[in-house]
Amino acid sequence: MKQQLSGTYYFPKTSRAQSVELLVNGEVVNLYQNHKCIMATNTSQLSVSSAIPGVALEVEFLDGGKFIAANSSDRLSLANGKIERLEKSVKWVLASVLMVPLLIWFGIAVLMPKLVTESVKHLPDVVAQEMGEQTFYALKKSILDPSEVAKADREKVISQWQQALDQLGLSKDKFTLHIFKSDFFGANAFALPDGTVVITDDLLISLQDKPDAILAILLHEIGHVQRQHSMRIVAQSISNSIIIAVVFGDLETVAELLVGTGAALVQNAFSRDMEREADNYAFEKLHELGIPATAFADAMQGFLDLNQAHADQPETEKKGLMRYLATHPDIEDRIERANQYGQ
Amino acid sequence: MDVDHTSKAEVQFNKVPVEFSGKGTEFFGIWIVNVLLSIVTLGIYSAWATVRTKSYFYGNTKLDSHAFSYLAKPLQILKGRLMAIAFFVAYSLVTSFFPIAGLFFSIALVFLFPWIIVQGLRFDSRMTSYRNVRFNFHGTYGKAFVTFILLPIVGMLTVYLAMPWVMKKMNEFVLSNTSYGEQRLSTYIETKQYYLAALMVLVVTVIGVAAIIAIVFAAVGGLDPAAFVGLSTAAQIAGGLVYFALIFLVSAIFKVKIRNHVFNSSEFEDLAKFRSNMSVLPYFMLISTNFLAIICSLGLAYPWAAIRTARYFANSTQAKISNKADAIIDTNGDHKSSFGDEAADAFDIGVSAI
């Protein structure tokens, strides 16, 4: 089959250019300048660029010379045009518009969380231990200060905690409770993946006369440890970053911002799911201990009262659009769920 | 004297067109099909997608009716990408699971960073050709370390007063080490212009923030945090838009001033001269409408935005080329590593000067 293209020939290793005609006849390739043959070669001596819609065909010769077609839609039958046909096909483009959002949602919201939850189960214990110890060390050096609560009060909380652990058959060596003063965290409690649980002075003081409420919060924190939540968050944020980087490798800043925001929203949704999971764990364990789940509601009410007293975190903040920016579910929802569990 | 005179007289510059011929609908098809194929192949095809996208933009950018070519091969990119991902995973795992060990990793990264920059710039240059002659980059690790690690520290120590000068040094590093074939790019960019741009940015930011505060004050009758509680979702969105508009305005001012200055003060001696006449308002409108379109279309407007941005850049660029353009020699050897380039991608390091 004979094919003829007009275009520009660039001589090897220089910018010298010449208008030419490229003639392909079977395996024979000829370049003509003003009807004069200036080069004769065959198809094994050249490589043809993969066809891309709107991009002129390029033929590279073994000696470094190059031919670029003048018309961006001219093609040689030598060129690989399979992908170009998909890119130009209305059917494929429409199918992609439908499939891409579906697949991204499926990958990030369904497939990855499943994979991650399964795979963190196989992480050796030493990882959780190291992670917990190093984080604890770093926190103690930075934003945790020695507790200022009376020693007797602290011991009361700790002995109540150890009793509960005994009753629930949980290891006292693994789950250690620490009390610190922290201006950074305010009234808060958190757990590290190795089972270290920290409660702050402020929280202890605000729930002073409600020991069951304190226990409810601590059980919620154990729930995070038992369900490997920190590991899952780490693994998930890494895998989401990779998915986004790989699928949208060439995005510009604005689009990246958008995709990044989407990923953060999904991440926050998981975080809210995990909080609910830990809440449920606390409800179950409270039930086992013979304490009504409303103790958890009391603890949450304590947070609400505290927030209203300070007014720096208005309760309406979690309404409207802000809801999607929250890492924790709405406090009122959590109170209601605790009350429902109790009934 | 005589010889010098005649050789100067030989060089004649002619104004040549700068065009971008990409089309939104055409690129949309390429983009969406490539995203689908990338997902279906679990990311492997993304290397091919990158090459096709770059080839589309390069091949549709024409200077004096000659198109640019993108030379990288997908397998090069794939290899670099896999290494970058492996590195990113290792880095993320170490910093999240072993925070203290992660600290050392971060320090090591400080020393790796200049290398990634140099490799990335070298790869990008060598994979770009025009009239069958490749660009090249000659920056060294040592100079990159000074420019991208030490100077920013100096900038921070001077409470950012030296930052415009540091940014000028960064651009200078990229520009003065770029060559087309054997011909080096000469650059005469001035520190003064960076301070002027920074000053404009500062003034606009101060005025903008003051205006926002005044509007909020008028709307809710005070700056008491409690007053914000009553803000409706619509007001929150409006607030967000004003905030983004200010960010876009500020970045448009800096980009336009610096790009114009860089183009007007850099040339391939005796070969090519450039001019850029971007203006702030049209560019601000361009990037804000791109942003809105991308958000409202949930990302689907990205190809359209990318094409009109490239067209705008081409339309605001003028070039003069000398009669020597036909005789530039390409002395680049073969270059295979793309790790630096992809690592730069994965860690989101943008060092492009223009």
C-alpha cells in the first residue's frame, strides 16, 4: 500500500529543516525534496510516534533525523492508532465520563477501606508498640505537662480503670492510663495504638463527680485501639494519596486542590465512622460492666456544657456545610445513640 | 574590529508567531479516556497517559510554525513513578509509625531535595525538543543545595525580607542553567522587579483583608465570634469565594509581573528573544473562571481550563528568531533516568520558572 505525507524533515542532530514529501510503499520509505529523492530507507530503520488526536505524526530515523507531518490529522498505517480511536470515539468518551467517578468512588470509599482494614490486621504488634511509644515520648516532650489534679483523685480514676480492665478481661500491661495537664488538648482523652490511654486534667475535672462517664470515654478510647483505628487512618491516607497522584498525575494546582479537598472530606467521613465504631465498643463494654450506656451520654453532655461555657466552639458549628469538615460525629447524635442503646 | 562588525551584521531577527492549537473537546477525549485506562490498569497506564498529555500540549505549541516535541518514553516514566511511590510509602510509613526515626528521614530528605530538583529539571529539559534539537539543564547539586535549601533559610531568618531576592535566585538558577542544544539561555533578571511584585502583593493583601473585615463588620454588626454562628450556608460560601478571589488576585499579580519580567530579560543570544505582555486582570479572570468551572463540573472542566490557559500563555508571548536558528547543534547524549522527575511529581515540588 502506498502512502504519501507532506511535512518537514529535520536533519540529524541539528535544527536544519526542509519541506519534504514522505513516501511509504510497503517496506520502502523515501523522502522527496522538490521531487528529488534525498533519502531512501526501509520501515525497520525508523520509529513512528503513537497516534494522538490533534498531534502531528512524527517519524524518527535511526540516524537521528526526524520527519514531522504538516497536517495534524495525517496518519501512516505503521502508527499504532488503537488508543487514538478510543480517545476520538464519542461512545468511549461518554462511557468514561460515567465510569471514572463511579470507579474513583468505589476505589476510595469501598475497596481501599476493606483492603486497609484487612491488611492492618497482619501488621506485627511491634509496629503498634513502636508507634505508640515514640508518639508518647514526643508528646511528653512537647504538649503534655505533669498533672495538677490531686493524687488521691488520680488514683481513684486509675483504680476504677484497672477494675474495669479486670472485669472485661483486658490486659493491664497493655492498656495503661496516664493523666496529664495539656493546654493544647484542653478537655480531651486519646489513645495511642499500643494501648497507652491519656486523659487530660481539664476533662477529669469537668467529669469529677461522674466516674462512670469517665470510664465511658476511656472505653471509647480502648475501642480505637482494639479496632486499630490509627493504623487504618495512616494506611488509608497513604493509599489515597497514591491513588490520587497516580490517576491524576498531571493535574494543575487548582484541580489538585479540588481533588485534595475531596480526599480530605472522604477521610473525615471515615474518621466519623471510626468514632461511631468506638462509641459502639464503649456501649457494649459498659453493658458488660453493668453500667447503663447513658453514662456515655453524660460524658458527651459534659463536652457540650464545657463548649457552651467557653463559647469558642459554638454548637451550631457542626451544622450546615461545616458538618463535612468535622472529624467527629455531631455530639447530639452521639448522645442520642447512647440513650437509644440504653433502652 | 571589522570581523566583529560583519559577524554582528549577519544576525537578523525576525518576528515569528507563537501559537497554541489545542482544542478543549479534543483534549477532553484524550484526558477522560486516559484517566479511565489508568484506573482500570491500577495506575500502570498513567505513565502512558502522562506522555500522551504532554505530547498533546508540546505538539500543539508552535514557534515559527515548528512544533515542540516531548521525547520521554512511557516506560522511563513508569520506572521513575514506581520508585517515587516506593519512596513515598517508605517515608509515610516511617514518619507515621516511627515518628522519631521519621525525624531523621526528614533530615535526609532535606539533602535529597536539591538532587530531586536538579534531576527533574534535567529530565524535563532533555525530554523537550524543538526543530529536532533538545534542551538541556546544567545545574549542579551544590548550587541547587545553596539555592533551594540555604537561601530559603536565610529568607526566613530575615523575617522574609530577603524572600523576593531568594525567589529571584531560584529563577536565575533555573534559567541560566538551561540551554537549547549548545546555546545557553542568558538572563538579566533584576532583584528590584521581585521586590516590586512582592510589594504589590503585600499592598493588595492588606487592602483585601481590610475590605473583607469591613464587609463582615457591616454584615454581622461586629467581630464577636458569637455573631458568626448566625451565618447561613450561603454566607459561608460567599465568604469562601471572596477568600479565594483574593488568593487568585495575589497569585495573578505575582505570576504576571514575574513572567513578563523573566521573558523580557532572558534570551538565547544571537538566536531568540522573547517578550511577554500578560496583564493582571485578564489572567485573574482566567484562573478564577477556571477554578469555578472545575468546581461546578466536579473536575470535568479540567481539560477545557488547561487548554485555554495554554492558549492564553501562547497569545501573550512574542518571539523574535534570528537567521541562525537553522544551524543549532544538538550535543545531548542519551539520558535515561526519570526518577528525579517523578519524585518531584510525587512530592509535589514545582520549580518551573515560567
